[in-house]
Amino acid sequence: MADRNQKEKLKDIIKGIPLSSGVYLMLDKQKRVIYVGKAVSLRKRVQSYFRSSKHVQPKTDKLVEQITDIQYIQTSSEAEALILEASLIKKYDPKYNIDLRDDKTYPVIQITNDPFPRVSIERPRRRKANDVYYGPYINPGLIREALTIIRKIFPFCTCRPFPKKACLDYHMGLCNGPCIQQFSKKEYARNIKNIRLILEGKKDALYRSLRRDMEKYSREQKYELAAKSRDQLRALGALYSGSKDVNPFKAAEQLQRTLNLPRLPERIETFDISNIMGQQAVGSMVSFFNGKPDKRSYRRFRIKDVEGIDDFKMIAEVVRRRYSRLKKEGQAFPDLIVIDGGKGQLSAAVRELENLEIGIPIVSLAKREEEIFLPRRRSPVRLALDSLGLQLLQRTRDEAHRFAISYHRLLRHKAAFGQDKKIKKKKV
């Protein structure tokens, strides 16, 4: 650090480090990683090493003297940073991460070498030769939180020994039930493999693996398994975004950039259809403003002009009725229309807007592989499953589906009890 040019170089590096959460790696002149750390704000944490202070430990002084380069990896949450930090310390064995290498008081995640491996947080005095360990982790609460999320996505067993009947974890969907032989070893091993990919910080490899599984099951028409892989992909967003809440501005900004929208999609209107074999067919429209449901603007439609099963015509009908009315009344249009479905549903909706001479940006979101279809574009857009933009679209789509189903059930109930006359509009 005595070299002035070196100081200036490090200052420039620090200026370019983002304020987001992540992991930082400090390197010496031989390009060896000598320290790995995590931070909620990368730039602020790294800057703190270079501020003069009487309270700085001698070990930190020695570390700073040897730093010639700083690298970083951004993460979407503190929990993800914690997992990545531990995996990088294990990989590089940095000489200044003494605490995490030597201190036996910190917890680790243990995966046992059993036919159905158990996953648990332990503070082992001795490590078993054939078991796998991840960590240690300085923040016990954060790693428990991360493992709780992981278990909801990829269930695993913690019982030892196996109980004679299924425990509460099985009924809550947190365990696959190997004790009652509800899950094959192969399927269980796949879950353990995916958990290890998370703990080793191999997020991209995990996404690729799950997406391959989803596409394979879809081709083989194993739709339940395809849906399960899709749901796992979506659920990973809770771990990698750090929250179930979508940042509305960042999500809208991402959608505007990715979908090439003329303006920020502050108001999004999303449509869905619900029917059973063409009976009691209904459409729903939900409205989101700045990332939040605007329930006063929700609308529901009883299909009038379509007989039998024809989702395309039903979507066309509700889109026509919604926007012909807005046009007639001179009301404001949304910034973006989202249709639940694929190319066919999108084309049907686009034709209605063209007939009405209304130019509103419109896309469709296909459930099976979470593909976004745009008018006049052959190939769909695929956003990362943990992207804020996709999460916002999914929230609007899921809410439209819920709203359509609730109206459809209401009509079926009324029909069953001979009350299927006029159904008074109900506030939601």
C-alpha cells in the first residue's frame, strides 16, 4: 500500500463497487485471494477497511497492506451472500479468514451419507468422514432462514431414526416421506443435489438444471412434473431476491427495458379465463398500480358471445368489452396489458385492439415455461426466474387467475341452487 499509484488504483476500484449486497474478494500481488467477506452494502463495507481508526485490529492492518486488487460478486439478498461467502472461503482457503477456518463454535450445514441423506444445522465436535459439510456460518439466524426457504423448495428429511408413521413435516410439505416410502431414492437424490448446488453458490447451474428438467417433462407430456420444476424455479426467487415483495419501481424499470415499452408500466391490467368444458365461462381483469393490486379497478366478465370451449374467442371478447368501454367513456388506458396464455391468446387480443384502433403495449405470459410472448416477434422472451420484472408479471397473472376462479365458483354455486339469474356485482 506504500505505492501511491496502488492507492489511487484501489480508490478507483472502490468507486466502481455497487451499494448492493454481495461478496467481496481481496487479492495480493500474486493474485491470490487473501480474504473473502460478505456485505449488505459492498462499497460501504470495503471502504471501511481503508479508513484510519485507532480501533482497527493489527490483523486488519496487515490485510490492508497486502491488498492490490478487489473483486466482488453481487447477490440479490444477504442470505445468498452468506451462502456464497462460505463456499468461496472453502474454495480459496484465504489466510485472513482465520475465524471461519478455525473456530468450531460456528454452525455448519451437515448432509449425512445415508440412503436418504438428512440435512441439518450442527456444531459438530468431530466431522464424520463420509458426511458433507458446508460453512461455517457466522450468522446462525440468517443461515436458518436460508435453510427454511431451501426446504420449502426442495424438501428433505431431518428425522433420526425414521418414525413409524409420517410426521408433521411430511404433511406440511417439508419432507418427502421416505419413512413411508412416498419418494424414490432417485428423486430424493435429485433434491439433495439441488440443495448442494445452492450451498456451493452455483445458482446458474441450478437454474439450467431445473429448466432442462421442466422442458424434458413437458416434451414427455409429464405435466405434473413439469409444473413442479417450474414452481421450484419460481420459488428460488424468494431466496435470491431476499423477499417475496417485489420492488415495484425496479420491476417496472426492468420490464420497460426488456420489453422495449414506450413508458414505465405503472398500471398493468391482466386478463384470465375460467371455465369447465365451456360451462359457466368467465373472464377476469385485475389492475396493478405501482406494483400493488388496485382492487377497486378489478372487473369480471360473464362470457356472452362464445359457445363451447374456445379460449381465444373468450379472451377476444373480454378485451373488446373492456377497451371499447374505456374508449367510449374517454377513460385512461393502462401502460401494459398482460394476457394469461401463449401466442394464440395474444394474437386474439391484439386483433381486437387493432379493430378498436387502440395502441396499448400488450404481452402474454405462458404458464408452462414462464415465457413472455410479444406481438410480431417469433421467439418468446425468457427472463431469469429471480428477476423482479418476471415476478411482477407472475403476481398479476396469479391474481387474475384467482379472481377468475372465484367468480367461476360463484356462478357454479348459484346454478346449483337455482339462483343463476342476475348476479349482483360484488366489491373485492
